[in-house]
Amino acid sequence: SALEKSPFQLTAADVYDISAVVGRDLLQLRAGPELPAARARLQFRIVRVLEMLEALVSESSVAEEQLRRERDSLRRELEQLRAAAAPGSAPQVSLGPDKMVVDLTDPNRPRFTLQELQDVLQERNQLKAQLLVVQEELQCYKSGIISQRKDQTEELEKESSGSSAGTSKHSEKTIIKRL
């Protein structure tokens, strides 16, 4: 029965069965006239229980020792990997307030610097202002305010004689005066 099983196949019910058998034998030893036979059976069962316990303890010790070795091996491997990664990794740079770390694999990462975005915005604003000037001029031509070619050539000459910064302001003023 339970005493004949391998210690690794025992269940909790088997342990209770073994304790019941050993307890019954102890009671027979006290009360019965068959003292030598009961004593022999009890000794055999106690020895068997001790062998089972020894097997279980040694098996758990072996498993524990294997787990310790595996843990130590993994620790050494981790330390080796850390040591190998440290010299090969990029040198640590202290980042200032104007620096930013960007993950190049992130699809939502910033593609332009702040200065580039400011330059693009400024250029857009300049182009928008030029577009408004050209649209006003086009409206003037369509409405017939500017119809003669002489006026156009005189205007271009006046604009070219002025400074480049004041040119667009001067042309805006002349167009607004005409309107």
C-alpha cells in the first residue's frame, strides 16, 4: 500500500494512511501478547518511513542545490553581459537644458529642431505677406485702377531705386494710395 510506494509518488492521503498503520501497531504493542511479532512489524514500518523521509530530504536538497547553481550561473552571466555592454556602449554625455534625447525608432519623434521650425515659420509669414501684396495688386489690375504700362514701368523703377527692405513697404503704400 502506501509504504510500498516510491516517496516521490506519495500523496497527503498516503501520509495519513502510513501514520494510521504506525499508530495501530503501537496500540497493539501495548495491549497484545504477540509482542515480538508486533515489534518486528513496527520496526519494519518505522524503518520504511525513515527511508522515505530520507529520500524526500535528499531529493529536495539536490533540487535546492541545482537551483542555487543555476542562480549563481545566471548572476555571473548577467555580470558578464553588463561588463561587456559598458565599454561598447556610447559614452555618457551630460545633457544641458537645450539638449534632448530622441528615440530614432519612435515614429512620432520630432523631425526638426526648434530653430528649424522657427525659420520655417518666419519664411511662411514672409511668403504670406508677399502673397497678400500680390493679391492686392491683382485686384487693382482686375478693377482697372492700373491699366497703363507706363504706370507699371514707372512704379518698378521707383521700387528698384529704393532700399530692398523699404521696397515692399513702399509698394504697399503706393497701392493703398491708389485704392
